[in-house]
Amino acid sequence: MLFYSFFKTLVGKEIAVELKNDVVLTGTLHSVDQYLNVKLTDVNVVDKEKYPQLMALRNCFIRGSVVRYIQIPSGDVDTELLQDAARKENSPQTTMVAGGGSSRAAAAATDGKKT
């Protein structure tokens, strides 16, 4: 969820997407979903001579599983927000075993034995 939330903040920004087949596309990020599929508008191919068939491409949907890298301008990255989100995601989760959890969780913690 960390990357999904981060990419949602970049909607409307210019990005470059490098695909696993070495095609690099630049364009404006229109949308992103939880699978990190992206939709670009105003698309340009970086290597026009190698991929002339992509010159007419204006809008595209890119499946997240074929993306190698997404390059973004460094000025568009809020590093403090990203670091805070990473810390929250990696912090140890506290679990309530007895005195507030469900009876099922308490039973699992005591292996169902009554004292």
C-alpha cells in the first residue's frame, strides 16, 4: 500500500516508465490502481528510431507486472512523508491477547485450555 499511496500523490505529474522489454515511455500520470497498473496521457516514446510503431501512441494503460522502473522528477518527491510512511508500515504491530481481544484469540493463545 505504501507505493500505491505514493503514486496516487503523483497523479498529474510527468513520469517515465521503463518496461521489462526495454521500451521507455514518458507521459503524464493519469491514474494508478492497487496493482500499480498505470494510465499515461500525452505519451512519448524515448527511442523513436527503435520503436517507430509507438510514435502514434497518445494514451496508454500499462500493466504493473511489466514495469521495470518508474522514474519521477526528484522535486516531486516528499522524502519526509515517504520516510514516515515507511516507518509506520515497518513498525511492529501490537497484538492484544487477553483482556480485550476476541475470545477466539484468547483461546488460541492458551491453546483452548481453561485455568
